Amino acid sequence: MVAISADTVTEAARMGSKFELTLTLLSDESLVVTRLYNLDYKAYAPIRGPKRPMAIPTTFLIGGDGLVKWIDQSQDHSMRSDEEVVLAAVREALSADS
Amino acid sequence: MLNDVSGIVFILVALGIVVGTTATFWLQTKALRVPRPVGYLVLMVLGILLALMGFVKEPGLPGGLAASFTILAASFFLFASLRSSLPAKRTSAGVGQPAPDFTARDGDGQNFTLSSLKGRTVLLKFFRGYW
């Protein structure tokens, strides 16, 4: 499981230790990866601090062959992918593999 | 006098709905659950209507202030909810297409390359960031 955001390496490390995350947290500060997937979104102003670019919250499920199996995209930045929906897709993908 | 009382009741109910909805929404967002926005929006519109009904019954200064607060809070919630929708952008890779390979640095400053996980199922999540 890999999670990527526009956080700097330091911010990613701080978040990883704060929430004791075991997944790989990636820093895409320059938005190279976000633009590669066509998910950059600029005009968002957070509650605190200056405006910063962000990715449209999106979950990709990628199979062992490197092909995208499933995509879940949020229509609202206050919403997240539904845990059960994601888990169901993962279960289906894993059972199809074996 | 009777009119005054029913106006205050309308306003108090409206205030309760708006404050309760906001608190529930905030708590759910804090717990990283997915709020279902349609129900919240309906409740907020209901709150505005009730407060307006209270207003026409001339509730006096405290009632008027409470009604104004209710309408302002609910309007802000509706405005923010409508503003927070994201543009629907097509992802560069659709279902069945290869996921573009990339290299990015992880929290330890180490390089991570997506293709290093080839042969394994990967859940790749783009998220907002720590804030």
C-alpha cells in the first residue's frame, strides 16, 4: 500500500510517525507524479496557511501485471474513499489473482 | 403573545438542527469517516426554512438574533459544501491501462519506484497531505 501527497519528505515522515503508519508515504512536492496521473488541483485554499496545490483524492488498485484494475475518485475534498468499498475491491482483486 | 412563543419554538428547533448537523459532520470528518452530504444539506435547508418561519412571527430581539445566527451558519455550511466539489478530471490511466511508472521519495528520503512492486497487487492512494 502506497500513499502519495504533495507533502515534503519532512512532512511525510512527521505524519508517518504521528499516526504510526506502516504504509509507504511518498512525497510528491513538485507534483510530478500527480501531474503524470492528471490529478493536480491548484485552486484550493486550506483553512490554515497559504494556498497549496493538492491531488484530487484518488485510489488506484494496480494488479501484478502493472495494469490499473480499479479507480475510486472523490468528488469532494472533504470526502474520502469509503473504507468498505476499497476493501471490497482489494478482496476481489486478490481472489482473482489466486 | 402566542405568535411570539411559536416563533421562538421554530427558531430553537432550527438552531438545534443546524448546530447538531454541524457537530455531527465535524465529528465524522474528524474520525475520517465518509460523511454523506445530501442528508446534511437537506437538514441545513430545513433549518433555514424553520428559522425564516420563526422570523415572520416577530420573535423579538433574542429570537431574531438566534434566527439570524442559524440562517448564517446554515448558509455558510451550504456554501462551503457546494464550493468543495472537485473538478472531475480524467485520470491519465484508465481501468485496464498500465499505471504510469514513477519514482518519488518516501518519508525516510529513500527513492521508491512503482515498478519495484511489479508482480504484487498495489493500492496507490493520492491524498491531500498531512493538513
